[in-house]
Amino acid sequence: MKHIQKRSHFIEAFTSLKISSQEAVIDGNSGLSADKNYYHVKRPVETELIERLQHVQQQLKPQVVFLCGNVGDGKSHLLSYLKSVHPELLKNVRVHNDATESFSPQETALDTLKKLLADFKDNPTLSHAEPQHLLIAINMGVLHKLISDEEVMAEYATLCQFIHESNLFNDQKIGGIKSHQHLHIVNLLEHQLYTIKEGKLTSTFFEQLLVKITQPTDDNLLYQAWLRDKNNGIKEIAHRNYQLLMDKTIQRNVIDVLLEAIFKGKLILSVRSFLDFINGIVIPDTSQAEPTIDDCFPQLIFNQTGKTKLLDALYNLDPAKQRTLEYDQVLKNFMVDTNFDEMIARYIENDQMIDCFWKNEAKIKENISQSLGFLIRSVSLSKQRPTETSFKRFITMLYGCLTGKGDVANELVTLINNVQTTLYSEGFGQLVFDYRQKAKFAIGFDMSQFEVKDLHLFGAFSNETEITNFSTTIKIDYGYKENENRQSLEIDYALYDFLSQVVTGYRPNRQALNKMTKYTDFIHQMIDNYPLTHNVFILNKETGYLVEMNEQKALFATDKNATQMTAKEYKR
């Protein structure tokens, strides 16, 4: 008799988180439904928008508020939330959601915006309509097109100037104005969904949203659907994945690795994309009747590529691809330990993980090579993550620079100097040799003459313990003491990790070094801008002897009186 699969209320409900689901899209033209209101998590941008609208309500002259952001970042959700919870703030306010509204199918988004803003030209035509305030939810790309339009630049010069002075489209957004006369901006991109708090990367928003998705409460429709399936005897792989996601340690590890992937990959993760990600690590994208290891929670997080940029970034963080002594020991014991259950319990510090995926020894050992990676991913997610890693040290350094900690700045400068000495000095102290010419001799330059001119944004957040808007890089300017010319080095995590490896013994070959173009270009700029008034040095790469040359001597025309030194004899 053919087995009839029971309907899963849980899978139907959870699929609503998928980015392609109609239920995932909110138009912003009506209030929030009960289930959408349940998922609401308060953000700083919400407070800013409410305060701005409170100000608008006190003004007699019509005001314009631009609510700016990217696709899927929650602009429509905020509009619907205001209509549900704060309708008084929208009194005499016309709300326009650029993503969903147009006056006519034949109109472009710019045509619609021009009509909306007609009363806010520099020289508006008198309108017989009752004056209204205007709240426009708009994507950054559309706003940029608006202020780049020739007609708009001519007729809305005040508006265009205000947008430019807001620094919305500058790489460095700090310091821009948010209000001018009747014009106001609330920018979701200024309120990142993750922050640096006391030297650690964190996201209260993602944490709270994940709790709402998984908490066992009566008003959590996802949990209630899961419970209903459980009581009906339905327990597919998706149900086990969700059960695992309820665990607090697992949740913390998922958020940590998610933030690391976003930061390293320099990704912008919208609210909608986050919900789609959670759907993807719970509901396998498969039609197979019999689940496989690849449908399990640890695999869905770390072992998917080619679907989204986020999953690609997580694939690069796959613990199964990272060699550590701990993981090597786990793999060794997995191969030789005769007591399977005892070994699994020793390494996977989570009963939920074991119950969900590691009870069937025979099935696990059907494919040993696949199971090895699965084991490492399970171990990584089930236990507390290491407190000291290269990535966490970089976040601490970034936080220290932004809050003005001098010891952190000194540590960064020392790191840069040590790498320079290790890779370019040939043992001659502060000298740096130019290797771009493949010749018997190398020209050396005395780098003790340059100094740090500026550490960008150092101390910009000196009074804050939590930083909500920051760059993912540290920018430092160097220059020679006698002039103001500067050479900049912008350090992201990848470069910091490379520099850290060098000072702990890693010796990159030329091919590996050339991949770090930010660093090699910086060294070459320093060399190319070396003051002509300073001596240079000639190194015979075959003999190891060094000759100091002044600016009045031809570089390779050394005479008998020129002093030759070895690295041991050289002192600076």
C-alpha cells in the first residue's frame, strides 16, 4: 500500500519566511497583520523616524521626510507599523512608498516623484490643494537618479543640495546633515543591523528576531505549527532542524558566524534576506523522499554554494575546511574509536544535536568522507566558539581605534612596521628594498624617516560603548617627516590576517604577496615618494653586502672608499 505523506502545517508556515513568498512582502499601505506585528523588533531607526514625525506634526509649513534605504531592509514594515501603532503621527501626512506605488502604469518612478514634490520646488506653482506633509520611503538608487535628473537639478536646487550635504552617497557618511528647513532624512543605512559593542561584533536585532522565530510561546505561530505536527506524529528533517535552532547555544553560534560572514564578505544583509536565510537552514531545498546528511542543519549553514552571497561567505568559513589541532584529533578519534556513542557525546556538547542527527551509527558510517565534514560542523555549532581568534582581535582593534585607545593604535603601527621589516629589509633594520626590478642589485630606502600622519576616525566614538555605524576597515596615513605628502594604507580583515600571519612566521612567496595589492602598493608608493635629499642603499643580493650612496653619487658607481656592510654590521 502506497504511503500517503501527511500535510505539514509547520513547513507551510515556515516557508512564509522565504524571500520569494508573497507573505514575506509588506506593501506599507496598510497596518500590520497580527503575525507580522509579532515579528516586529524595535530598532534605533524606528525611534529616529518617530521623533522626526513628531517634529513634523508641530510644523505649519509642509515638510518632506525621506525614509531611505535598500531593497528589503524594512521600510515598508516601518510604514505599516506606524499606521498600526502610531496613526497620530501620520495625520495630514501623505505617505508614498516608492517600491509599490505609481500614479499610472505609464509613469516612471521619477515622474511620480516629481509630481509628489511639485510643491517643494525652489519656485513652486501655487496649489489649490490643502498643504500636506510628505513621507517618502525610497531606495537609495532611485533617490540618486532623482537628484541626478537635469530637470530636478534645475528646479529643486535646494533639495539636491540638501541630499548632497547629507553625505548619503559618500563612502564616509559621518557628519552629514539630517534636517534643513522643511527637508528631513532618516537613513536606514546609518543604522546597521549589527554593531560593535565593547569590542565585540553583535546584533541585538538579529538575536531578538531569531528568538521570536523559535520561542515556545502561544503567540508564535511557527512554534505552534511545529508542535501541532509533532502531536500528529510528523517529524521530518525540517522539524529536527527547527528543534536544533531553538537551542540557545546554537542560536548564539549561528548569529556569531553570520556576523563574521557579513563582515568579512562586506555584505549588506536586509531583514528580508535574514528571514530567507533562516528558512534556508531549516527547510531543505530538496524533493527527495529520504533525507540525506546534506539536508541537516550544520550542512545547510556551511555547505551550500552558488545560491546567495551570504551562503558563499559562510561556505568560506566552513570549519571542516580549517585545520586545527582540536579538529584533527576529532577526526582521528572518529576513525579509530570503537565506542561510537561515547566518542560523539565527548565532542558534540549538545544533546539536541546528538538526538537529531547522531543516533544512527550505521547510516552515518555509510559515507565516511561526507560524515567527517558533517562531524566537524556539528562540533563547531554545538559548543562555545573560541574567545580568541584573528577575526575577534581585528574587531577589538577596530573598536579601539574608533574609541581612541592609544595602546591599540600603537599595536597597529607596530604590526605594520614589523611586517615591513620582515618582508622587505633583508635583515637591515628600517631599510626597505625595492624588488620590482629583477637584477643583481636591489635599491634600499631608509624608512625610519617616515611617520604616521593620521589614523582616520581615531577617537570619533570616544564616548560610546556601542558603535552602530562604522566602516569595516582601518585607514592609516604615512608620510615623511619633512613634507605633507601622504600614502594611505586601508586595512580590512583579510589584510590584517595576512599581516598577523607574517609576524608569527608565515613567509609568503611572491605570488601570495602580490595578491595583497593594498599592502604592496602602499610599500611601492612609499618608495616612489622617497625624498631625493636622503641617501639610498645598494644591496648586492649575491654577496649580501650593502653600500650607502648619497644623492651626488651614481647609484652603481661605488668607489674604493665606499663602506660595505653586512646585515649584522648595519646599525640604524
